[in-house]
Amino acid sequence: MNETIICAVGNVATRPVYRELASGPSARFRLAVTARYFDREKKAWSDGHTNFFTVWANRQLATNAAASLAVGDPVVVQGRLKVRSDVREGQSWTSADIDALAIGHDLARGTSAFRRGHRPEAAGPDQPRPDAESEPHSDSGSDSESEPDWESEPDWESGTAGEAGTAPPESVPAGVT
């Protein structure tokens, strides 16, 4: 299947919203990508048009993104571009979403300290868990998984701060990136 894979460099525009769904952890946030150009008349750099994308992350990427990202953070997002058209209340809407494969801080604009996340227990209670050093460094999910059913989460769009499930279970303490 042909897919459009993009790499977008921009800033986190909204607080990541985390949810535990039947299909596993999921998170979303808005990404602002602003083009910059050199204005020869002003002899200075200027901002161009800003594009906004909704970034969707699943499984361990969702947990880590929700624990690591804050509004304003410069990030690099790689994933599948999905442009959707919809008619709501008689008006046409078009949205550009990115199903993230990888998300990271943009080290060209600052520093970051990496910490390995805790992997969920894959072995049964009577099977020993493999050493962390011998674990493969790959995503446990497959590309053939279907998208989560967002319609089954009635308050998903509201994203209000007081809701249960808005923070990942293993969140990073404040001030630690």
C-alpha cells in the first residue's frame, strides 16, 4: 500500500492528551509548522504561513510523548500523512493528521536528556522477564493495525484538564525532560 511518509519540524501547540483505550494507549497533540524565509527588503528573517497538524501516537510512543512533551517544545515528527475531508453542520472541513512513527525533541534548537522508558511486562507471572539489555529496540506494534475507534471515547475531543486518563501512568516529574 502506498503511504505518504512525512517529516515535520515545528512546535507543540497544544498539551498532549493521553487516553487508555481498549486497543492500548493513545495520545494526540497539535503541531505548528511555520515556514521561515529571508526578506531581502527588510534584510531579516520573517515568518511565513503556519500549518497545523494533529499528531496521533499509539502504544509506547503515546505514553512517552505524553510524559515528555509540553506546549512550545520544538519537535521533529515522522509519520503517515492523512488528509481528511468532512462536512460538519453544513460546512466542509479539511484536516491534516500525522499518524506518528517517531517523535523527538529538535536538538538543533535545544538540549534534551534521554531516559529509557519502562516496558510493560510481556512475560507471564511464571516466566522470567528478559534482561533490559537483551530486549529488541523496536516497536511492538505492526503497521497493519487499524486506527483506534475515537468515536467510542465521548470526551476525547474536550481534553479538559480534570478528566481521568489525561496523564500517562508513568509521567515525568516537572522540570525533567
